[in-house]
Amino acid sequence: MKKHAHFGHFMLVIMLWCGVTFAHAEDDTEHHPTLVLHQAAHPAQMLILPHRRSDEEGAVEIGTLFSSYTLEEERPAYIDFFISGIRADIPMNVYLAFSTRPSDREARAGQLGVDPQSMEILAGVQMQPLRSLVDEDPLFKRQLSTKSILGETAVHTQTAILSVRLSDLAAPQLQGNELYFQAIAVPDFAHQNTDGQRAHTQTSEIDFYQVDRISLDALQAQKDE
């Protein structure tokens, strides 16, 4: 990252501790798209993606991470985090945060749902504006269009893929067996909109996982029943 991107990381942590509520646009427009977080695991069976379950507090979205897969030395376990809906017209600093507890505020898009006291930044990248080849493509030497018979290409947003190789999840801080993930996209602090106003910061909804420490043999036995 550039020097001011590190400054952006520092400012993000300060805002987290101060409990700042970030601006968020509910509609998916060209200039205020919705940030979306998805995961894909390797091996794939290590994760059950968040789905609606009923608990004591009502229906919640919960996923499951089977920690036994992180113990296989011959096959490293990692998760690809897909962060889509990032603004593509200005430089954006994109962060993946997690905590072991939820925030004490309602977890919804537009607010920080990770807990500032247990929060860690897993990864951060700086995304540069996309340069469209619609006008003139150097490879095919012809005019390109964002529309085809298959559909229309999204040229106002882009996606970051952040890969995290997992530890064995044995750290004392992880023994609560709860993980809360959130993506945050912050306009580069050196950038100002053409009208002089700072662009909106984007936040995703929270993805909540419970860590299941069942052994692989026991897990396989359950599947065979």
C-alpha cells in the first residue's frame, strides 16, 4: 500500500474505537453501490455459508466453519473473501475486518458490526479506478460495448478477492467459537470528489460464523448415518 493508505488504515481503527457510523446508501446506484461480502473455502466442505436459523433471539443468519480442516498439513486451508460493489471511479482502500464478538449496536449495512475491542484487520488493499476498454480495445481492435445478448457489464463497480490462509484456530481469543466478518471500503484520503465533498465510505453486512471443532472422523460418521 501507499503511505496514505497506511494512514487510512490508522484512521479506520480510530473511527472503529470511536464508534463512528459510516454513511451508506441503501440503493445500488452508480455512485453509491452496496458493498457485498461472500466467502469460498478451500476445501469447500470446510464452510457452510451463512443461512437463516432460529435461535432464542429469533431468526438469524449463521454459517459454520469446521476447524478440523485447518489441521491437515498436506492441504492448507484458506478462505477467499469476495468483496464486490466497490466503487470503480475513484481510488478505494478496502479492508476485511473480523471480531470474536458482535458490536453492541444493531448489525446492519451502513454500520460497523464488528466489535472494536476484539477487532482485527485481516487484510487491506488499495483498488485503483477501472479503465474501461469500451472506446477502443487494443487486443481486438474494435469498438466494445458494455451490453451483449448475455447481459450488461457492470463498469461502475469492481471486486476484490482477499485470500486468508487459516491458522489452527487454537488461539485463546478464538475459544468463544464465534467469528464476525465485515468488509469496509474507504475512499482514498488523498481523494476529493469533483464537487469538493468527500465520497461515502461503504460497509457490508456482517457475516457470522460459528466454529465447529468436531473431528473429521466424527464429521464423516455423521454424514454416513
